[in-house]
Amino acid sequence: MKYFSDEEIRDIAIAVVVITFIFAFRPLQEIFQGAAPIDLASLPLYFFIVVIAFLLHELAHKFVAIKFNSSAVFKIWPQGILLALFLMLFGLKFVAAGAVMISPFKFGRWGFRRRDLTGPETGLIALAGVAVNLVFALLFSMINVVYPNPAFALIYFVNAWLFLFNMLPVPPLDGSRIMAWNIGVWALLIIIGAFLLLPFFL
């Protein structure tokens, strides 16, 4: 079964490249001190981590959407990409390069026809994607405590950042759908995401 259309593969590839460069862009303080703007040594590792995190995130959306007789398709968000590249110059890692578009349908006597998704269905489809990043962040945060390693720390950071950023209650991000479905679940996840990222800012 082909899970991604050619157009979706193109959109995911664009988003992966943009997000990889955003993560690899050095802090302004280091650039002003003479460092190269892009951390070329870490770029391949960032790329690998973002590819895995992104693909599993999107596949989770798709698998849960299929359970609800729907489709979930990733679309790039051109305005988000432009804003991300602009904010990157100021050291801000804005990683909203796109979002999943959910299209409900069901089989009937006359073939496909659209139907309305319930709030819980929409919320669970959105939750599936960010849950992947949350699990990776939690897993590698614990692994990194037992076996400290820069690669483990990077996997932890990238997934925690993608998780928390996607939880923002701003359409078209997943957080807006989760908040509309269950504000308690959304608030709990925001708190977890904030605690996961706290060590990187202390």
C-alpha cells in the first residue's frame, strides 16, 4: 500500500529540509563570534533525526485516520516556512513548515461520500502524530541519563521541540485540534512538553 502520494512526498521533503536547517542554524551569539551559520558537523544527524521523527509522526496520523474511515495528508504551509526562515535569522526555531489535512469519507451504496468527524475522532488523529514525538523524547531523555551521548541528547531535543511546537493551539497545528477536543488533555501535554525542554534552557 502506498501511504504517501507524490505530492505529499514532495511536501514532506521540503518540510524536512527546512526544519533540518532551522535546527542546525547556530545561535546568533556563536555566529557573531565567528562560527559558521550552519553547524555542518551535526547537519547529517539533524537530517536523519528529522526524517525519522517526521515520517513516523505523519504515519501515525494516517493509521489513526484510516481507523476512522478518513485520510490524513501532509501539506506544506508556505507562510509558515517563510516565517520560520525569517525567525531563524534571529535564533528562533519556528518549525511549523506544514500540517496534516484530515479528509473524512466513508464507503456507501454510491461509493465514497464525505461525513463529519466527531471531536474525539479529530482530536485522536491529531494526538497520534504528536504522541510519536513525545514517546521518542521521553525514551531518549531517559536513555541519555543512563548513557549520556550527544546523539541521544539531540534525538531527545528535536522530538521534544517538535512535540511542544505542534501542541501550540494555533491552526493548522495539531494542538488546535487537540485543544478543541479536550482542553484538559491539551494542557497536560503542554506541561509535559515544557518540562521535557526545561533542561535545555537552564
